[in-house]
Amino acid sequence: MTINDYLTIYANDKSDQYHHLPAPSVAQKITSILAGCFSPKTFDQNRKEMLADKFEVTDAGMEKLLKVITVDDKSYEKIK
């Protein structure tokens, strides 16, 4: 996924601040970690919360990001 694709999704997200997708710069950092180390099957709730806390993203925002970057429930896509 390119940064422009993510920016389009981010701009169209009408959620409140607690449910909104993370900022593009933060999303790039998160996806670089996820794409290199985890798959949806190996990424558990504790890791989601830990990563959300580390990057100061709400849990709901992290969940939305995971839905955006998940490819066929087998891998995460990196935002380039």
C-alpha cells in the first residue's frame, strides 16, 4: 500500500478522535514493524495493546489500522 492510498483512507475516515486511524507517519512506523515480524494469526491482543501504547494510538484506532493493512488474513501490508 502506498502512502497516497493510506492518505485517501485516512482523509475519508469520519470517526471521532478515539476511533480514528493513526496519523500516516505513525501508521508507517507501525506497519513496518507488523509486516516484518507478525501475521494476523501470531499478533495477539497483548501485542496489539503494547504497540498501541508505544505509539500513543487508541486501541480502536489500532484495530481499524489492522483491518486496513490485513491482506487475505495471512499477512500485513507495509505502507510505503
